[in-house]
Amino acid sequence: MVRGFLRLFCYCRKFIQSYGLINRPLISFLKNDNFHCSEEAENVFPTLKSSLTLAFVLTLPNYAILFVVKIDASDSGIDAVLLQSGHPAAFISKTDIALPLAKLSLDLLKQVEGPSSPERRKRTYVVLVSTGSFNPPTYMHLRCFELARDALTSEGFCVIGGYMLPVNDAYKKKSLISAEHRVAMCQLACKSSELVMTDPWEKNIQVGDEVVPNGISSTRLRDCISKGLSVKYLTADEVIDYIKQHNLYKEQLSNN
């Protein structure tokens, strides 16, 4: 019955913020024949039901508008929300993906005693994140972390670590090999770095099928503009007006 309940709510997980953290007690006692219904696990049922009835109203993705991803990660899992214009478009919550911490310089945080000390408030601590295919990873990928650390340090920031995040297989870029191999190669490449680690969490993203396939892309949109074709209903009217006002992408036409 518990597994059936979880399967039902798993279908609705993208509508519930922190879904993985809420149902973690149920998941934990179903593992390794550890069936023990604690008070904490019993509280999951009303919490999930309440979360579903009070869930955020998700906005439909608009690919002409900037996406913003907010992530909250720890050594026990990761929680993320995809936003557009301040409104949530999707949630993801995973508790079975441990965040690598081996090279994270947490000791730098301890060097300035006290969470409210003036010295600590003055400093901004940064973790570098680079997403990409890494198909395969190169020294330039690693070199970018060094360049970024130098640039941020010169501006007064304190870089405490970095992560390479290989994209999910659903990216389907030409000649993209499986995430399993790309994660393994990134982990090998990071061995020589005192700063950079590989976070495999994107490899575990479950991608839903698009019911109505959409072939619109920025590349095709630019191509239509350069050829003088109509781009009505390919992007927002405001974006089209801006492109016309600033005469953008016309240089492609003159270069052809």
C-alpha cells in the first residue's frame, strides 16, 4: 500500500516543492527490509496530501524568456526549482544523490569564527559550477575553473570549490555518449584538481515526453529572420518587435 501511495505521488512530484525531502522517511523504511513505521513516517501522508492540494500553480514554459534555476544542495540530497519571471515551472527533489564534498574547502568558512562576525559578513563565498556535455572533458574545461577562481579572488570573493555537471542524455546532442561514461571521464579528469569535483545529479533527471512536439529553436528562428521569413508565433511579439527595432540577425543575410 505504501509503495502504491508513493507511485501515485511520484507522478505529481514536479508540482510539489521539496518532494524528495518530504517523503524521505517513507523511502528509508522501505529499504533493506527495514519496515518500521515511525511517527515521522506517519506524518508524511498528511504532509504530502496537503502539499498537493496547496501546490504552486506552475507556469507554462516560455522558451523566449530567461529560465532561472534555484538549487539548494547538501550532502544528503538536492532540491531545485525552475523559474520564469519569478513563477515556478517545475520542481525536482532528490535525496538519493550525495553531493561530493571531498574538495570543498569548508575550512575557509571556519577560519573566520562566528556566523555573525563582521569579517564573515564582508566575504562572499562562491562555489563554481560548469554544465556541459564534457564529451569528452578536456584540460580547457578544468582550466576555466582556474581562470574563474583567479578572477573572482581578485574581486574579493572566496572560492571554496567547483563542480562539473555533465548534461543528461536527453540533451541528445550529436555524438553524445551516455552520461555514465561522461561522468566517469569527468571524475578521472578531476583527480588532478584540488578544486573541481564531478556532480552526477543531472544524470539522474527523469525527463518527461512532450505531448505536443515543438521544433522551435533559436537557431531556426535566426535562420528565418535572416531569410526574411515570418516568425509570427515562433516567439513572443515583444521579442519580435525588439529584434526589428534593433535590426538584429540581419548580418547573416548579408553574409550569405
